[in-house]
Amino acid sequence: MESNTDSTQRPARFAALAAAINDLDSDDLQQLTDTAAADEVMELRPLVEQLEGQWLKRLAGVDGRGAAGPNRTASSAPWLGGCGPGCG
């Protein structure tokens, strides 16, 4: 497996995702027919779930390495809305 040492690849990959989200955000939803709006909702949900799955996969990897927090040693609990060590 090839190591991902090229930090310029990641921003390009996420830039494309951000551009797609911005494109969706620019839609005038009032202009969609009821059928088109419902179809888009049904198509968007599985994509949201896929993206959430990728986030969880990466979070688990980062947490497993002990690199989840700003100091690279903290738990991922604060990222998940929980309260980690020293919190609260």
C-alpha cells in the first residue's frame, strides 16, 4: 500500500466535494416540482450516509493512532460531542 505523503492531494479531493455541496446550496428549491424535490431528497440521503461513513472511518483511524485532538494525544470524544479528559 502506497503511503499518502503528498499533502496536496487531500485538499483537491475535498475541494471537489466542497464545490459539489456549494453547487447544491445555490439551487433555488422553490423552483423544483414536488416530484423533483422528493427525488433529490431520496438521492441525497444515501450520499450523506456514505460521507458520514467515510468520516467515521477516518475518525476511528485518527483516534486509534492517538492523533484525534489538537495536541495529537487527546481522545476523539470532544469531536463526537462527548466530554473528554479535562472537559466540563
